[in-house]
Amino acid sequence: MGSQGYESSCSPGGFSSSRNERNTKTAGILRVMPCSVSQLLSATEHKDSFFIKDVELQQVTVVGLIRSSKTTPTHLLYSLDDMTGPPLEVKQWLNLEEVNMNHSVIPPGTYVKVTGSLRTIQHNRFMVAFNIRRLDDFNEITSHMLEVIQAHLHGASSSNSSRIRNGAMTSCIINTPHTSDPATVGFTANQRQVFNLIKSCHLAEGITLQCLRNSLNYLSFYDISACLQFLINEGHIFSTIDDVHFKCTYG
């Protein structure tokens, strides 16, 4: 394929031109959400719609490595891995007017960015790709993951704001202990503060990342994230109902 960036865009096979026109008309109002594979596989499904938290997924983008590829008479089938969970099946319908589609198959070992929508058939979750583009600049992998984090935090912030407006936000009462905890011996000052806040929250689901950021607003998001990663790796805390709720392992 050479060094040129690969880009392939196909309409789902067998769809009529009226469907394509309708997609064109609505494309401007569809929200494209950057996601990880693990988020897509764990997204909540309700009446043929998928949600991460309270955010409905319309079109999504993922970046990952093609592990395997397969050609059928009607579509291309890929296994996409971004190392956040099991590989995701990606299906791209062929343009049936094209006689030879061999040049369109992306070989395994290629990093790509995929735009499409999530689907489920007989409990099998997969992604229908509208566009698959080969990555020539691997900085796009890093920038995509940063976009995923930003979108996730924005969604969590919007959800919390909505709960506040509706008067339904769960109260998070934190009583920071003043005595020194033996478990924190060897911790840095930042790690000790993050740990003490998590330990002092007695909600069943634990404390939220947003609550930590609000309480420790003098620390950067990077500092808090680094502390959380350290505490998780050392077994002091764990995530509960999702990856932004944390609870102390003991006490």
C-alpha cells in the first residue's frame, strides 16, 4: 500500500440511495464520540441505543491495531485491539458495484482510526465502520486517548450538573481524619491526601473522581491520576461501579 495514509469509506452494502441521502442530511447533527474498545464493550444498551453513563452513543471513533482481517462477499471483517479490553469486531460493508476489493483490505499489524456506530446482533456486539483510516503518525494514538479522557470527564461533569439542577445528586460527605494512618507510611504528601479522602468516604459506591478533584482543587488532574494509579497498583484502593468511583481496600 506504500506509505500513503489509508482511507476507506463505504456505505453499508445493499442500502438504498434514499438511506444514503438520509444519512447525509442527519450527519451534521450526529455527535461523534471518541471511545476506547472497553467503553464500547461495556456500554449500556437500551432499546437499540447505547449509553456511556447518561450520554447516548451515536457515532463513535476508536483507534487501535488490526489483529486479523477477513473478506466475505458482502463485507470486510476486522478484529480491532486498543489494549483496553478484548478485541472489538469491526464490520465494513463492501460497495457491491466494485468488482475487486482486495486492494481495500487492511493487513493485520496496521494501526487505524475507525469511525462508525455500535451494533448488537444475537448478543454479539460489534462496530459498523463508515470510515477506516490508516495512521501514519502514531501521535494520533496518544491524542485519541486524551480525547477519550476529555469526553469521559465532560460527560461525567454534565451528568453531575444535571443531577444538581434536578436536586437528585447524592451527597458525598467526607470527614478527613487528622490522625496519621500507619498505612500511609512511605506515601508522598499528595498520595496521603488522596488516600485519606477515599478512605473517609463511606458511600457504598465510593468517592468519585470529580469529588476528589473538587476537594483537592490545588492538585492538577495529572497529580490526582498518578496518585490513584499508585494506590491501585499497591492494592490500597480499587474502582467500584465504574472507573471513576474509588473505595479503600480496608478500613
